[in-house]
Amino acid sequence: MSRNKPRIYDKEFKLNAINLYLTSGRPYDQVSDELGIPVGTLVTWVQAHKKDGAEAFPGKGCLKPSDAEVAQLRKELAIVREERDILKKAVGIFSSQRR
């Protein structure tokens, strides 16, 4: 029993499919039949495009620019918190030694 590999569509194809749907005024099922893709796939693409606009479909293994920025800021925040905690401990050690 062999399984079908999921098809991978590039960003250009997805954007063209979305544009065709939005400009033609035809229902999802007609556009998806014409393009040879499942209806649910087209619906998902249109919803993602409406939600994220130009940032939709960043590519496999890539983050949207806004998500990448958030991840970078979280890393920086973790480093700063760790440095702050080290400094707090050092101040506590040095202030107790003077007494």
C-alpha cells in the first residue's frame, strides 16, 4: 500500500491561485478543479493570505519576518534576564562580605 506524497506548491503558484479566485468571482470548487488542487487547500491559502498579506507563505522551514523578530527578541530577553540575575547575585555576595 503506497501513500501519495503531499504536493508542494511554490509561493508564486499559491499567489496566482488566490488571485484567480479573488478576481474571477467563481466559487472555490470551480477554481480548485481548474487548477487541480483540493478545495480545502485553496480555502486555506485564501484565508492565510487575508490574514497575513505579503508575509503569507514564507517557505518551508522559514518564519514570517514578524515571527522571526519575535523569536530574536525572546532570545535577547532571556540573555538580559540571565545577566541581571548574575548581577543580583554578585551584588548580594559583595555586600555581605563588607559587613
